[in-house]
Amino acid sequence: LSLEWRWTGKPTNSGVLLHTQGPDKVWPKCVEAQLMHENAGDFWLLNHSSLVVNGNRVGPKDFANAPKRGASAEKPPGESNPYHITPNGDKVTLVVNGRLMNEGTTADPSSGAICLQSEGSPIQFRNIVLEPLEK
């Protein structure tokens, strides 16, 4: 999954929900690829999801965070940022502006819908491309 995002005003919070399962509700069971300003590349595990990051299981609980590696790779607000997200079964990799920000394995859940989130202020998404993984 490749996409670009940019904040059109004051940057706040957003995300890309991966492996979304269960009923349609505010916080579904999923693995979130975070887009909160200066935190793009964090994982959030929502509604008792879990993921192994750096050898440690994160979750399952209501909300659990696995911070990105290092400083933010985001461009200033108003500029477009490419996000390359690879949900490959139970492995998920997050790349922001060409820099590996996070990766996790043993995702639970490991399949499901992809959802775009907007929380707090306007955000624009463009160039959304879903490509099959080669076997």
C-alpha cells in the first residue's frame, strides 16, 4: 500500500488502519499505521490487537503503542509525505519519506480491511495504490 498525505491546516492526528476486523465502530480491532503529526511510523494496536516489535509483544489491550525508530521523517505541514505500508500477513513494515520507521511481526489480527482515518483536523490523501505482493 502506497499513499501520500498532507495536512491542510494545523496538523493533528490521523492514521491508516490495517487488518481491520469486527463491527464498524470508532476503534475497531486493527493495527494502526500512525499519522499523528511528528509520529508517523508509530504503531498503535487498537481494541486488543497485538504485534511483536523489536522482540517485544505490544498489546493486547485497549490501546498499545510501539513508537517509531528515531526522529520524525515527516515534511513540514502543507507538504505531501509518501507512506509505504507493507502488510504481508502477520508482518507489517512502515516507511515514511523513504525511511524505515517501524516493522512488526506476528500481527494479531493478520488480515482484514484497510481504512483511512481522519481525527482532529483536515488531512488529504492522494496517490493511493494497492499492489499485490509477489510470492
